[in-house]
Amino acid sequence: MSLFLSLIRPRTLPLAFVVILCGNALAFYAGSWRVDICLLSLLTALSLQILSNISNDYGDGIRGTDNTRSELHPKRLTGQGIISPHIIKYYIIICLIITLSLGIILIIISTRSLEERWIFILLGAFSAAAALGYTLGRYAYGYHGLGEIAVFIFFGWVGVIGSYVLQTGELSLALFLPASGAGLLAAVVLNVNNIRDIDSDRLAGKRTLAVRLGFIRSRFFHAGLLLTAVLCYLLFSLLYIWQSALFLFALPILRKHGKAILGTPTPVLAAKELKTAVQLNIVVNTLFVTGILIAAWRLR
């Protein structure tokens, strides 16, 4: 059981939940919300995240990327030979089948037209491909500095806006502000991970954005992600639902985290901030959702 938990990386799973909750809270505020769509959206997002985590373990393992990492790095089951790559393959296939099944059911019960159904089928296919393609395939995009962009799109725009549209059948440009904020905060987690792995990834030929930018510039990029995320949430609060500004109570955590990354003397020591980056996503989005729900309650 402990090996399976290590494989699915449970620490990252809340990232999938919070973006779906953001979209659902906004849909609830708009007056269109169903519990079955919400639960299926959460399960589909969770399954996608697990699929991505297992695929990443397998992809880095068979490429030999994990062989260049020190003992301070998290245990990777494929790379260290703890579980056979063939068994990991079966896990990936099973998880992919579960993910696609959940996605199909979600699309069937939530879409209102054939056009909308096909749009979400394409989004689902791209999401599954992105989960697999970070470290798998001839052009694994995680090896070419595109990881943060993918995280921004799928944990931000697709996660938040997609879950909102599934509930309401409508699209609003205002949604791009909190969706962008959520995507940027999710990219913060990946950037911490990539800063930690700069030296080992460079040796393995994994050209992450942190490797391309270098240790110093990747830390300033990190600060930029944090500031831009706050700005997106804040603009939404000022322009649309002021109660969502409850997220500002998380600013002390954000400030402390930003200072810690900027002051990190070596890449490996950035690993200490990985847990905080995940917690920051949870706290900011939970406070944001709470503010939206308070606003919705006041409307009732």
C-alpha cells in the first residue's frame, strides 16, 4: 500500500480538487449547480492527476532521469527498480480506462447539446494526452520546458472554466481571472519541483523551464508567478465578487514562501518549500471558494 501511495504522490492530489471546487463555487453563485456533476468532476480530475503522477514516474524512470538524482530527492519506483516497468504500464492502462470512463459519464450527464458534447470530448482527450505526455512519448513536453504552460492551462482554464461550463452551460470572460490565478498557483508547485531538480535534470538532458532559465532567473520567475496569481484573484474580487477577497488572508503564507524561494542558496534546498507551495494552493483557493459561497448565500 505504501508503494502505491508513493507512486500516486498523494501530496499533489489536492491540486486537482481545489480548481474543480473553484469552478463549482462560481457555478453555485450563478445559480446553476448539481451535486452529481460536482462529484464526477472531482473524481475525473483526481483520476487524471493520478494518471499523470504514475506516468511521470514511469517516463522519468525508463529515460534514466531519476538515476542522476541524489538521495535527497523523493523515491521514484520505476527509476529505482522497486516496481517493474511492465507493472507500472498496467497501472497506467487501468488508470487511463478509469479516467476515460469517468470523463464519458460526466460529459453524458452534463452537456446540453451535441456541439457542447464534442467540445468536452476534445478537452477530455487533450487532458488525458497531457497527463501522459509530460514524460512519455518522442516529444515529452516536460523535457522541453513546456510543463508550466500545460499546468497553467489544465489546472487553470480547463479545470476552473470547464467545471463551471459543465454546471451552467455558459461561458463568461470574467472566469479567466480566477482560472488564471489557479493555473499560476499550480505552476508554482511545478516550478519549485523543477528548481529543486535543476542540476540533476540538466545532467539527464531534461530541459525544464528552470533549467533553461537557470537557478537565479527561475527564482525571480517564481516570484512573478506568485504576484501575477494574486493580481488575477484580486482583480476578480474588485470587479465582480468582493467577498472572494477572503483569499487575501493567505498573503502572509505567500509572502513567506516567496522570500524563502528567492533566498534559497542552492537548488536542492528549494525542496523544503514544495510542501508549502501545495499548501498555498489549498489555502488560497479554499479561502477564495469560501468567499464565493458567502456571496452566494447572501444572494439567496
